[in-house]
Amino acid sequence: MGEYLDRSRLLSFLGILMMLLVPSVVSGQEEPLTVEAVVVDAETGETLPFASVTVVGGRHGSTITNAEGNFRITVEKGERLQFTYAGYKALTLAPKAVRGKVKLEPATLMVRGVEVRALPLKEIRKETVHQQKKHRRKTADYFYRQTAFVDTTCYEYVEAFLTGKSAVAVSDLKLNNGRYAGVRPDTAAGQILQFYKNFFTFSQIELATNKSKLDPREDVMPLYERATKLYDIDYDILSDSASCIYVIRFQSKEFVRGYTILDCTLYVDSVTNHILRCDGSGRNFRILQKYPKELKRKDEVLPVVFNFSINMTEENGFTEVQSVFVDTYHHVDSTLVRTKSTLFNIGTHQGRKKGKDLKFEDDLHKRIEKQEYDRDFWRKNEFVRRTRAEEAVLELFERDDLFGVF
């Protein structure tokens, strides 16, 4: 009888032990998984900056790779990750299959250097303008990051949540929440530098217009009615296994290079005529250089070299700006200044503050200065993985408690 009781107690004990252990195992399987990797060209090994990384098979979520091709994203059990980049074949992987590098295969070249007369440029422009008009009321929340460098030293760091119209081109931006930190460079020449008050306007890049005549004071866009008179144009056709893509190159002609004009490459879906991506540069753009009051030096409008990359998304059923990366160079006297920014569509961000309009001439720094700084809020909101330089700068500025101190 005693032996029977001992066995019963033992079995009971083991049963309770199993009940305690099983939930912990299940819970461990259901814990979110953070995935980190770099997206590269499968043939060349070169990193692919600003590629789209989207969660599928569960909740909605996405990010983009940073300027170094790196990304970080958290996924739930059963979800998969889809990687897309215009000009490359889409790839879908289970999170555990993402190890170190994600290799995207370039799309297949079908035709190279096609006659421009065969290109439906008019239809592409018409569809782009139509998309912009039809969805002109659509808005999205954007995560914005900006850094400024003197030579290789970063002296300003800005992050903000903005809201703006999102169809084809970002416009009518509003500031929801932001933070700013900065130090003046130690060099004598660097002492003249100051925050670029309206650099955020560079993210509002327009690619199309339905105007038949351009005002000389306006930017010249590639999708303009008389584009063939202003640009040398050629294109290739690629196949990414799901569709065909026009890769259209716009190079401004000599006689229009005195205008403010965009030179660029457009990636366009050959069936829908929707823009997928645009990489390019701006000629004859300017930047407003502010100077500290103690220098008693007038602010200047200076020429700037302006490079950009725009990615679109169709996730909401229309051509919407997913991300904009801007990289500029200009000189202040003999000092080289470089400013970079990334704008990323985060959909609708819960808990954001009510936005206030940002005008072209607005000083983003001063607008942020009026807000309270919430350290915990910013630690929880990264959205786009920082580059190594940005991580180092952020660590320095947070260590010295520079955020929220102006």
C-alpha cells in the first residue's frame, strides 16, 4: 500500500511539473523574434540601401534598409519577411532563414537602349499626375532622421515624426514630435556653422506636372509634357519574374543646365505605369545657411550638390511615397558640409501628437525646441536602423545629455 502511494505521489508530482514546464516552452516559441541582417546584390555583393522589408502572414509591419543596407525588424510566430527593391526579384523568407546577408537577384535584362519613341512617356506622366490628383487627400505619418557633418565629424542629429500628403510626392508636412541635439565643431571654420532650418523641404521631391509651360523659377521635372526637348532620354526593360519594368534615364541637355532641374533614373511598372523608384540628383539647387547672431553675418543662400533616392509602395492601393533619402554637399567658405536625411512611411503612428504645419521657411529646430523632450518615447521608436555613424553620434549625444537642451 505504501509503495502504491509513493508511486501515485510521484506521478502526481511529475504531472504538475509537466504542466508548469509546457506553458513555458510554448511561450518561448511565441516570443517575438528580432531579425537583423544586410541586404545585398546577389551577383556583386554590393549593399542595397533603402530596400523594403515587409512583414507578411500576420500583422502589418515594415521597415527599410539604411544607407549601409542594414535593417532590424521584429516578427511574430508564423510571420515571414518579404524583401523588395525595384530592379530586383522579390524574395520571401522565414525569419530563421535570414542569416547575416539577404541576397536579392537582379531582374533579367530583356531589352537595352530602346528607342525613346517607343516609350509611353506621355502615358506614364498622365498616370502619375492622375495618381497624385485622385489621392491628393491621402496622408501618412513619417519618421524623419537628419544628420549634419563637417568633413567626417557629425555635429547635429535630428529625429522627428511628421505627417504629410503621400501620393507620388510628399507635401504639406506637419511636425508631430521631434528631438534635436548638436554641438559646434571645434575647428575655427566650423564655428560659423548653424542648423539648416528648412532642410526637411528637400524630401518633398516632385517628379511630374501637368503644366504645359514651366515658370523659369520652378524646378524642371522629368515627367513634364516637353521632357524630350529638355532631356536626353533612353531606357531599358527588365523582368523581375512578376512584371516588366521600364528603367528610364533622364539627362538634362546642355542648354537647360542653368535651370533648377532633376537628372534621374525612373523605375516604372510597364503594365500600370506606376513609379516604383527614382534615383537622381538636382542641378542648381540652393540651401539656406544660417549664422550665429554673434557673428553679425547675414544668412546666405548657397549652391548645393543634391542627391536623392525615392521608393514608392502600393500597400494602400495607390502610388505612395515609402521613403526618401537625401544627401547634400556644400561649402561654407573653405569648410565642406554634408547633410543627410531619411524619411520613412510608418503608416499611422498611434499616440502621436497633433501636427502643426511646416512652411518652407520654417526653422525645424525652433519648432522642436518648443516641445518637451521624452527620453523613453524616443528609445522605443527607431523604425529605421541607424548606420554605424548615427549610432556613435546618438550614443555620444545621449551620454552628454544634449537632447532637449538648446
